Amino acid sequence: MTQPQVRRQVEAERKFALAPGQDLPDLSSIATPGRVAEFELRATYYDAADFRLTHAWQVIRHRVGGNDAGWHLKLPGPTPEQRLEHHLPGDSARVPAQFRKLVERTLAGAALYPVAVLRTHRREQELLGPDGAVLALTCTDDVTAEVGTTTKRWREAEIELVGGTPTSFLDAVTEALSEVGIQPAAGAAKIGHALSGAMAGAGPVQRIVGLHLLVVDDNEVNRDLIRMVLEKDHRVTAAAHGLEALRALAAGGPFDA
């Protein structure tokens, strides 16, 4: 059975704050309106207890619905409006090991937990160039975020470039939106907005050292890489498979993670 492959791309987008019930204006002076689609999206976001990934503008989520369901990892890109996105299709309940490895320097051994669930009703429309090629997508999102017992709702829009469209296109759209009072949003990521209250009460991120960690990976290269990263601050025991891990738990525990 062929394993799903991670797809990587640089994503460029700009978000805008909308009032409840407010829609984007007609943008036909900039591009030709294209196909419209609507989606119901549900995304579960994962972070450490002190939100260190979100502080570092790193995002891990699992999304259900839409055209890109599955696991997503977003990392800072070359510019503030660009993100390096990794997408892995699938319904696995566990954060992909390859995603965790890419943020291990930030996590420094910290465990990952579901920290928020965002439900979004999205209206998506293509913006087309003179040759009919898709230049960008406009997305109007009604978001409901659940963080613990707290629920937050807001409406926003985003313009996402497609196929190498230059960022000057975002500037043209921004100018058109500003003429009707729509301004860029203060924060770039939905999860940052959702967790703003929780993060304010979490205090500064503390560096955690001195843990006893059990690493399980059937790939020797991966095990060596993880050990090399973690052993700077922690005691690491590595296992090549589940049975070996059980033996380590019996003989070398207790483990912190």
C-alpha cells in the first residue's frame, strides 16, 4: 500500500477583518470573478501547554472538510505574508512524526495536546486573469473557536495567491478593500486569534530541560537525528519498534514523555 506523501508549498495570503454579516465588495475591476464554492471545515490545533508553537508562528492542525483535508504544518516563510506549508492527507489521530521533527527545536521535548477546535463556514471564490488562469482565491470565513470552555466567534476574509501570482496583486486588492473600509487583520493566523486570551494568561515560555524521553521510530536515521537534537537538554532512550519500547518502559522507566 502506497503511503501518502507530504506536499510542500509556499503559501502567500493576506487576511482582513470583517464585521458580522459584512461581505467582500465586487473586485471585478481587478480580476474576473470565477467559480464559487462553500465548505464546512473543522480543524483541531495542537500545541504545547505553554503555546510555544503559536508563539513561534508555527502551526500544526488536522482539518476535516474542504479541498485539503488532513494534517497541516505551517512554518514562517521568506516574508511575513508567506508561510511554508506541509500537507499530509489522512485521518490519523496522531500528529505525524515528520511534522513533530520539524518543530522539535521549538518544542524541546514538550508534549503536544489539542488546544483548540475551529469550525469555519467558508465561501471561496476564484479570481481569474485575462487568460482564465486562477490568480487568487478569496475566502470569506465565519469562524467559531472553542478553547477549553471558552467560545469565540468572528468573521474574516483572506486573499490567497495561486500559481506564482506576484504579491503586488495583494496590494491592489488591499487598496480596493480599504476604499470600502475593510482593513488587514491585526493577526495573521486564526489560531493566534483563538488563543489570544489563553496565551495572555499562560506567562512566558519556559525552556524545559532534564527530561527522560522515550523515542520510538523504526527508521535508524530518524532515531539518530532525534537523539542528536534532544540529547543537548534531555536524557534519551531510543527504541526501534513497539516491543522494544515496552521493554524499555519496563527496564528504564519512568519516562517523562
